[in-house]
Amino acid sequence: MTAKLGLGQATIRMVTMSLAVWAGLLALVTGPAAWAGTYPEREITLILPFATGGTTDIVATTVAPLLEKELGQKIKILSRSGQGGVTGTLELLKAPSDGYTLGMATVSTTATNPAINKALKYDPLVDLTPIINIVATPNVLAVHPLFKADNFKQFLEELQRKPGKYSYASTGSGGIAHLQMEIFKSLTKTDIVHIAFRGASPAIGDVLNGQVMVLLDNLPSSMVYLKSGRLRPLAVAAPKRLAEFPEVPTFKELGLDSVNRSAYYGLVGPKDLPKEVVRRLNAAMTEVLKHPDVRKKLLAHGAFILGGSPEDFHRQIADELAYYKREIEGLGLKFEAGVIN
């Protein structure tokens, strides 16, 4: 009886071991690597952290149709604006790390807000998975045509003569426009009131109708109004003067190098996105950015095409975050209840 029981136990152990081996082999076949070979198998949601009509929307809607072709699946674009891009980013972080919910990352969501807002509930270097940086864009300081300044010198003199009289529109508290204008105020010893909006489109709307007189915005969302004369450009944050506005100086030329920073727009996922999925998405977007029509549209909006590896994008985020942390510390700026002082 004892021998029979022993044999039965040995048999059970052998069967159990065999099942474990087969389970391991099955995991190799159906695990992340094999799964990524069939990814994506259904619709992908792309979360935009700013309102429709702004640069984030322009970039996303330009690349999405060809990205759908590359991936063979539909991409549904959702705008989740608020808090300078924080609202949409937090929604992305709640999504499963399966590649079916992605987000657009900007300087506002990965650098300026994390640098200034100590209460922020995410770390962009830990809680996001960089996939690819898509484009960089200049920022432009512009005013309503009725503002009493034809150039930057006159603009600065007007602010200095009348502290607190004027207000400026930004795409949200803690975003790049907000932080750069507060750095500008600190460097120039001027006083201009901040008005936060949920994105570029509503911000531009109130400047166009004269409710707010000053705007710092990304070039693509402002381009049509600058060209038509409905907005007057005074300075640009760019490596050199723009071909479209050759008479407009860069902030660096004006002695304000700290404000002379471009914005960027890239593709990210939640934390721990599988590497195979990241590689698939990076390769697909790389092909999209080679397409002549996409390049033409992005360049026409004043954007510079970037691309590169996920590691490149991670380094870019880390560099920009470190830069703004240094600037904030050096100027002694603090963020409380949406106000930088």
C-alpha cells in the first residue's frame, strides 16, 4: 500500500512539473513579446491634455490619420483639458498599461507643472512611459492690435509705466506660458495679471475680442491670427528669428534667454507600458513623420519635426524638467493655489 501511495505521489509530482513546464512555454508564446506582434487589435484612445483647437490638437489630428494606417486600427482622440494639462495627464495615469490608452505630453505636463507645483501627484520621469517626441514649436508673445505697442521695447515701457493694469492669457496654471511669463515678469520687474484658460483656443478667443490684451502661446495655434494681423507678435522663444516674422526678435536677443525655450509635443503611455508595445508605436510614428504631407502640414504650422527613440524622449523630458527647476529655484518662484509668486 505504501509503495503504491509513493508511486502515486511521484506521478502527481511528474504531472505537476509537466504542467508547469507547459505553462512556462505557453507564457513564452502568448506573453508580451507574442502579444506585441498582434498589437494593436482594437481601437486606441489618445488623450489630449488641452482644449481642442490648440497646438496639441493640431499635432494630434495631423499625425493620427496616418498613424491609424500604420497600426491598422482607429485612434479616438479625447480632449481632457484643465490645470495646465494636469487633468488629462492624471486621467492617462489611471489607464491600464496595455497600449490602448495613450497621451500627448507637452512641456507643461512633463516639465513646468512638475517643476513648480509641489502638490502634483505624479513624477513624469517615473509615472509616464516616453514613446517618441513628435515636434517642437516656438512660443510667441503677442498682443491685441489695440495694445499701445508696435514692438517689444514699447510693450515693456507700457508695462513699466502702468503696473497691474494689463493681463495676459495662458493655457493653464503651471503650464509653459504661465511659467515663462512669470519668469519674464521677474526678470523685467513688471506686473501683469495672469488669466488662466483651459487651452490655447479659449485663451486666444478672449485676446481676439479684447477681453485680455496679452498672450504667450505656441506658434501653431496662433499662426493664422498672427498672419492676418488680428494678433501682433512682439517676441518669439526660438533658436533664431522665424522666417514668417523676420522683424520679430527672439527673447535671447532681448536679453531674456531664460524665456527663450521652445515647447514640445510627444507621445507617451502610462507607467510600465510593455517595451514591445513602445517599440511598435515608436516605429509606426517614425514612419508617419517621414510622410511628405505630414511634414508639410507640421512645418506650415511653425513646428519642427523631432522623432527619435524612447530613450531620447526620456532624456529630453529630464533635461527640460531640470532646467525649469533650476530657474524656479534661482528666481525664488513659488506656486500656491494656481498663483506663481
